[in-house]
Amino acid sequence: MRIVPQFRIADAARLLGVSDDTVRRWVDAGALPVQVDASNRKVIDGAALAAFARDHATAPPDPSDVQSSARNRLVGLVTSVVADRVMAQVEMQCGPHRIVSLMSSEAVREMGLEPGALAVAVIKSTTVVVETPGASS
């Protein structure tokens, strides 16, 4: 059986897109549970971090007033896996973005995908839209 990873406060902050101090405040308020690892450092269980990320994710406001381009690699936490004998649906929380992927159940087992696991969603598309605000045509 695979062990769900634990994340240090700084790593959790990076995954959630906030400062270390914000994560510490959430820990102090009891909103985010911590444990102490073998080195006596505070760590957060991956499954608890995934649940917290999903529950506290908010969609950003429309960024059309700034220049932007989507990224193709999104680092995040697996928040849900629904699998049958052949196929699986894997949900990830990548910052404020919820990513859903369909893949074989065999791939899920081989990769050890389960809530709390760290993963990277790689998105390949033949159409990529780049927008800039106020551009005249």
C-alpha cells in the first residue's frame, strides 16, 4: 500500500499559492491539521492538504485587464479518484484550477494516484488562445 506524502509548511504554501505565514495562521487557527515528522518539523498530510485545497479554491477574477497566456504544466494535488475495472476519473486541484482527467485504471494503479498525491497535469491542445487587453486589430 502506498503512503500518502506529507508536505512541509513552505511546500504547502507554494502548492496553495499563499505565503508560509498564511499557512501557519491556518494551522494555528485549526483549519489545517499538522503533524510532527521524524525531524521534529511540522508537516501536513497530503490527503488533508488536498481536501483543504479543494474546499478553499476560488476561481480568480477575469484577468482580461492584464496580459496572460495559459501554462501547459499545472502542479497540484489529486483530490479524487473514481475507478472501475477499466477506466478512472482523476480530479486535481492545481492552485485555483480544478483539472479532471480520464485514464485507464491500470495507469492510476501504476502511478499511485490517490487523494493527497502530488501530480502534474500536462495539457496538450491544438488550439491555444493568447489574449492581451485593449489590443486593437
